Amino acid sequence: MLIATPNPKGVAARLIGQKWSGWRDDHVSLFSPKVWVQMVKGVGFKPIRVGTTGLSGIPLFRSTPFAIFNYLPLLAFGILPWQHGEAFIGLFQSIESDV
């Protein structure tokens, strides 16, 4: 299972507050990465790879030259092993599929 969702505990959400682009009516389940992992593990999945994206929620990091600091690590690693990026990405495997 793959989960991709805005991260309300990310740097941008904390700095920008209610103006953060992740606070939208169609985002109905905004939880921290830690809560997502706990919930998914609770229903029988184990994390394969979890992390967050960069700082694209901060407008400065979407424009040149600062975008380099946001997008190069993402190009190199996909997701980053930290809890404070713009979006949570989690790849999980059913525990039952370990057979």
C-alpha cells in the first residue's frame, strides 16, 4: 500500500499556518507521519519505506535558485528520512503477504 498525503507537522505547515496549501477542504485526513505509521501498522501492515518530501510548501523553495535545495535531494533519494517535509510518503506491505 502506498500513502501520499500532506504533512501538517512539516516545516511549511508550521511556518505558514492557515495559509499553507495543505489546508484544503478536500484533504480530510491530515495526520502526522508518526500517526499514519501507527494507524497502518495497527491494521496489519509493516512499513517498507517511509519519509517526507522537501520544502516545496515554502514558496521560496519553489523558485530559482533555492529550488535546487528542495528538488535535488528528492531527485537523488525520492523521499527523505525525516518527519518535517511537505508531504508524507509511506510504502507498506501486508504482514500476511510475508508467507
